[in-house]
Amino acid sequence: MNIRIYDTYDQMSRAAADFVIAQLLLKPESHIGLTAGKTPVGMFAALVDSYPSGAVGFGQATFYNLEEKFGLAADDPATCRNYFHRHLLDHTDITDDQLLLPDQPADDLAQACAAYDALLKSLPGHRLDMQILGIGENAHIGMNHPKEALSLGVHKETRGPVEYAAMGLRNILCAERILLIANGASKAQAVANMCRGDVITTAIPATLLQLHPDVTVLLDCEAAALL
């Protein structure tokens, strides 16, 4: 893992945006996996800020997300699709057709999982060019939480009352490059556990990233406090 530490969340977010911009400059037609939640909001804001100047264009790329919630109306603001509209699509040249999530058919979760898994396998080289990840306080990545056995492909995941269609470990680890971002003291233990060189276990899902040859980890100083 290539670990980089920044003084502030804003600096870390700007660096993450620069990684995405570099990927798009290198390969404008990139297939990029996204992650939702609080951590990437600053990265998306930095990308939006870069867009008017022409520093980055998104029009040839295709974007994917780690998961989508099921059983919600299409206009529900809690869906991942609407999250990305708020933070990225509505402020750039990315169209809704460029954002692919496991949300069709919306009334059949098992079929949606199978269809999204087949879509990811059909990509050039059978992989994404870049996957962006966060990390949970229990060191989960995507919706892959600690358990004895983790799913390889797109699968159903239930967290509380919400059902998800979610990428599995094979989908994530097949990406050519992985960018993981984390901020805040609440993530410090998970980050430290992830970076332990002597442990790779499904009980700490993020440790499986040690098996990947090209992982960059961007942290603010609080998230890096226990390294």
C-alpha cells in the first residue's frame, strides 16, 4: 500500500480529486467505481470545482457504485443514485446514463445482483480501471462487513431495515487501481488494523487490500493517528 497523510480533510479530498483527474487525463474513457457516504463529499466538491476551468472532463467516462439501496422510490433522496446527482452529476457533464448501479430491475433484487455482476465481468479486462473506497469503523469496504466468509460477486446485503445490492470482494479487488480515502479519529483504529502487515482476514475486510498490487491510501492526520 502507498499511504499518504495530509494535515486536513480538505487537503486529503483535493488529493483524492487529483487522483481521479489524473486517471481521466490518462484514459478519458475510464470505468471508475465510486463510493458514497460522508468521506468522499469533499472529493466530489473538489472535482466539481475543477470542472468549469476545463481541468477535467467526464463525458467519456463511465461510473459505477459499490452498492444501491433497494425498496426505495426512484426519487427518494436516500438512494445512491440521487446522492451522486446531488454531489457530482448535477454540477458536471456526467449524464445519468453514465452512472451504472445495481438498481435494475428495481423489483427483483436477486436479478439486479446477477445483472450488475455480469456487467462488471463484461468490462475490458473484466475489471474497473479505478475503484474508490472508504473504510468503515469496523474496517468494512463497500458493504463487505466482517464475517467468516465474504461474498465474491455482487450480492444481497441487509443492514438494519435496508436491503442492498452490493459489490463483493472479487469485484473490488479486480480493479486495476484502488484509491481508499479516510478521515477522522473514528477511522483511526480501522486504518491501523488495515495496514498491519501480519494479518489478512475476513474479520478485518480492509486487510484484503494487501493482496492488491496497486492501492493508494489517502488519510487526514486524525485517521492516521495510530499508524
